[in-house]
Amino acid sequence: MASNPRILIAPSLLAADFTNLGQQVRDAAAAGADLIHVDIMDGHFVPAISFGPIVVDAIRRCTNLPLNIHLMVEEPDAILTQCIKKGGTDQVIVHAEACRHLHRTVFRIKELGAQAGAAINPGTPISAVEEVLPDLDLVLVMTVNPGFGGQSFIPGALDKVRRLARIIEAQGYRAQLEVDGGIKADHTAQDSVRAGASILVAGTAIFNPQETVDAAMTNLRQAVQGVRRTPVKGP
Ligand code: DX5
Ligand code: ZN
């Protein structure tokens, strides 16, 4: 049976008020965020451009929480040293679709002092990360096509979460399963946890004009409280 680790919530700053970024990071931390999700976009791997390593440094100065750094860039290797702080507790996630030598990049991330994650888009099979699964600290299953906040959750992605959860469980790997895109305080969060996710990224569900960050975090936390990860029997 799959173990039921604590569900970690990683607010995505992409939806934050950039005129007040430091305060938004502090609000998320005060509301009980476990990680701060940081989306770097280069305008090539995804159509949008967000921000780069200089802003990541600034974010780091606002919090002691580990950063969950999601690199949606065509050439992640080129910016790894700028994104990773030696001796830190951050996690760096590269997209399998962007890495010609995924195994090398994963080990480079660890060498530089971060935990290593690999992400797959909705159209990418789990086989794209399977060979490096024993080496990963986390696997990120995109539940929207990457590039923008506020998109609708793609339910079909859950089956990949389920299959990855089975493999991780059966093999005794340590990788955590993360979902990103369209996660709200409703069935999307619950279904993700049931399927085996233990890290939930949420952007617009946490940073929005309708409620405070604190209230939004509470809603999301409550939505998944008591939801059991699906028992699994092996791959
Ligand atoms: C999208 C980013 C997400 C984004 C999620 O490509 O990777 O992290 O901020 O936003 P929501 O939660 O609004 O879908
Ligand atoms: Zn992201």
C-alpha cells in the first residue's frame, strides 16, 4: 500500500502581485507554505517570459523556505549555476523535453547542491523520466501545458501520476510526486493526492483577489485533509 506522506503545498509566485513580491512570499510562508514554487520561463521552451536567477536570489532573501524552482527553459544547463545556491535546501526541476542529456543534468544539479527534479508535459510519456527515476528527488507531472497560470486541470494527466506512484512505491525510490497546473481547493487537489501526488503547486488558487493568501492556503489544506493516497499493488 502506498504510504501517506504529509502533503506539501507549494504556492507558485507566477500568480503573485509582482509589485509586492517580497510581502507575497512572506504571506505564503506565514500561511504555512511548505515550499515556494518559482517558475522560470524563457520565451522559447514556453511562449511566456517570467523572470530569471536575479529574481530568484531576491526571493531567497525573503524566506527560509526551500525554493521549488521550475525551469521552463530551452537550455537549463546554461543557468544551473546561477539558480543554485551552494549548501541550500532548494529543489531544481528541469523538463525532460528540454534535456538532451537528462541523466547528466540531474547529476549536475546535485553536484551544485540542490535536490534534483524532472518534469514532464501532458503529452510526454512517463518513460521520458523512468531511467533516471532512481536518481531523482522529485518528479513533476504537469497537469496543464506549461507557460501560463490560470489554465484548466487536465484530468488525463492523473493516470501518469498513478503509474509513477506505483513504480516509485514498488521499487522503493525516494522521489516525491509533484503536480503543477490548475490545482484548486476542490477535486483537482483531492484527485491528485489520491493518485499519489505529495506536492501540490498552486498559483491562482493561492494568489487571487478573491481571498487572502492565508484563507486560500487554509482552503487548499482542508480540501486534501484526510484524503488517502490510493493503495497500489505494484507496477
Ligand atoms: C505553469 C506554471 C505553474 C503555474 C500554475 O506553466 O508552471 O506553476 O503558476 O498556475 P495555476 O495554479 O494557476 O494553474
Ligand atoms: Zn510551475
